[in-house]
Amino acid sequence: MPKPTTLTLDALISDEATPLAATLPRAPKREKVKLPKTAVMPLQVRWPREDVRAVKIAAAEREQTVSDFMLACFHASMTEK
């Protein structure tokens, strides 16, 4: 059991809760960067599990990434019309 201490003003004043050396450095503020129109942008879709598997297999058979395969499919679809 810890030994009781006398309450004094010095005992009630605490030091810094977290020393500055223990805190993570703050990240510098990022400047907004305008992307050129040809920049690659992310796109998310929600598909059934079976369709996702079929797309991954089709892309792998053609030795393409899923993104490249889907982009090729999109362009092929647009030229058919």
C-alpha cells in the first residue's frame, strides 16, 4: 500500500501531462494542388460478389489490372453505340 503524503500546494500542481518529446510532430499544412484533366481519378462501384470474381478472372486471363480491363470494357461499350 502506498505511503500517504501531506497535501501541499506543490503536490497539487502537476507538471505537463505529456512531454513535448512524446508527442507526434504535426504535419505541415498541405497546399491544394490542381490536377490536370488527364489525371487518374478513383472510382468505386458496388457489385455482386459473383460479378466481381468474374471481372477479376477475366482481367487476369488478359494479363491486365482490373482497372485497365474495366476501362477497356467501358471504351468498347462506348464505341458500339
